[in-house]
Amino acid sequence: MSTAALSVFIRSVGVHAPERKLTNDDLSKIVDTNDEWIKTRSGISERRIAGPNENPSDMGAKAAAHALQNAGLNPADIDLLIVATMTPDVPFPSTACLLQAKLGLRRDIPAFDVSAACSGFVFALQVGTDMLRSGRYRRALVVGAEKLSNVIDWQDRTTCVLFGDGAGAAVIEATETPGVGILGNLLGSDGVNAELIHCVAGGSAKPATAQTMADREHCLRMNGKEVFKLAVRVMSESCQRVLAQCGVSSDEVAWFIPHQANYRILEAVASQLNVGLDRFPSNLDRYGNTSAASIPLALEEAWRNGKIKHGDLVLLVAFGSGLTWGATLLRWHEPRR
């Protein structure tokens, strides 16, 4: 296969969500909150919570197996595995290596993690795309898997109501068919504002102690007001810039698949782009914010429900801790089997 003009497209997607549902009414028994307060501020009604023995690698393996089944492929057909997660099973080895073993992928392929929080799937998708375009690999699995319930402060009503667990995966493939798949992308980071969404302890800078545990410094901390403003601005600008990069207008895009963080953010981004909110598929009400898993979860649902069709222009956009952000424009391609 010539590398001069390789395209890379999403061949299939797959998902996995834990069985347990945690509703707003359930949360009202844990912290001082209620269904109306949560819905008004976020649009979330319930979220999925993984079991004590259900790790990101387990959820990711199930999502990846689903994607392989949808693609009509076997584990032996995969040449590369990239996992986006901010909640790895363990600090090392990578969640990707654990998932590789659980899925039964070949033992001679590269498998590694990408840490870009809620933007992780978009980052991993671009890394995988560039590696496939090199001609050294033909097919890759890109997985977003998160167990945020283990890093949430269940005494903080401003954050514990927002997040859930889950996984999503995509099989991406190189092809010589021009003008399909990933058309353009934009990635960015701003470490100056890292403390707007961060975790204080648990790394080598501040290792775990009895005191850090007692102070709940291993939990996610977020300045919601500032994050909201930055997310709206950066996601809108990212969409505009990647559209300009590709010479495409927002009117030509069939579907915008945003990171599912907060329904008010989706409304504001749609308004900034002068695009109807009906072109922003959302499952936020049922899953909450699943970080790197949120875009593949929403993408798979839109595809499974028949919204996304062959030839549609689809724009993925995300914003997360780091701070990080990214947007990817693609033309949906369903090859003949």
C-alpha cells in the first residue's frame, strides 16, 4: 500500500457501560442535592458506576471486542492499540498493555496509553491516524476507558453529580480511497491553567500518605465556573479552526459529536457556531461525563441509531484537564464488506 496518499477512516465503533445506574435521586441520599438542581445545571439524570472489580481495562476490552465484532474483524487483525484514560488501572504498566492481554491481541504490536483527560479520545485518534498514515500499520484500536467513580469526592456535590464510568472504542483503518475518513484535526494544550481541573496527590510530586487520603487529595478538583467559560470558548474556536483548515462551512457538517460534559456547554457551543442543537447528539442525560469515553459512547449511539450515514461530515470536539482540547473533522466511510 502506497503511503503517499493514505486516508484513515473509522471502520467501526463499540461501547461498554456498567450495569449499575446511579440516579439523581440516589445522589440526593449521599450529598445535599436534588434532581432539579442537577438537571438544571448539567442536564444529567443518571450515570453508570462500575463495580469494585470492573476496571478500565475490563470495560475497554469489552468496548474493543464490540468494535471488532461490528467491523467483522478478529484480534489478530489489529496492528496497534492506543488507550486514552485519566484513570488507569495502575500507574504502570499501561492500561493498554493490560487490555492487549485481555483482548488477546498479537504480542508483537505497540500498545500504549495517552493521557489528555476528556480530550483523550481525540488525541489518541490523531496519534493513531498519523501512525497508520506512515504505512507501518494498517489497523488500530483506539479506546477511551474511564472509572471516574474512583477519583470523585463523594462529599463534593459540585463534582460528584457530573461524572460516570464507561468505555468506547473505534477500529481505524488505512485506505488508498481518497477524501474519506480523517480530513483535518487540531490539538492544543495550556498547562498554565492546569489547576482548574486537577488532582493534588497520588503522583510522585505528592505521594499517597494517610494524611493525603484523609484530606481527600486523591480526588478530582474543579473550578466549574472558569472551566465552563474556557470550554465554550476553546471548543467553539477549535471547531471553527478545523473547519477553516479543511475549507468546510458549519452548514456542511451533518453531525457535531462533542465531549459530553455539561448540556449548557453544548448549548453555548452550538450558539457560538450558529448551528442547531439538534445536530449535537447527546447521551449526557444517561451517562454523565465519562471523560475519554464520552465521544466514542456518543458516536456509537448516533451511528447505531441511524443518524450518521455513509458520506456524512462529522466533527468531533473535546475539552479537558491539562488544559487540553481538540477537534477532528471526518467524512464517515463504510466500506463494502
